[in-house]
Amino acid sequence: MNSVNHALALRIEELLKKKKMTRYRLAMNSGLTHSTLKNIIHETVKDNLLSTTILIASGFDMTVSEFLDSPLFKEENLNI
């Protein structure tokens, strides 16, 4: 089981590889600072806001629903 923060970090890394995008490009596309994105990926941010997740999804040119449409976010795979 993953924490929500770990699932978020895994999903970001998964999409970066799939879309052949750098972290820097995602930060620029989403409007987040590179350091904020790095902290999310390294899980030093303990409580990610939905608004941040929406920005990340938009950085991948996805809706938040598309971003969250992953087995990583299924309740049975999360430790909530």
C-alpha cells in the first residue's frame, strides 16, 4: 500500500517517462516552482493540496480526472 503522497510522486514519474518530459518542463507548464515539484516527488511535502494536483495535471495537459485515473489511486492501493 502507498500513501497518497507516494502515489502522487509515482504518478508524476510515470507520466514524465510516458510523455518524455523533464521535471523542469512540467514545473514550467504547471506554474509550480521546480523546488516545489522536487519536494513533491521526493515526498518532503506531507500534505499535497488538491489545487497543486490540479496544476500538475494541467502541466501534463490532462484533466485532474485523467491524472487520477490510475491504479495508484484506487482505495485498495492506498494507505489512508
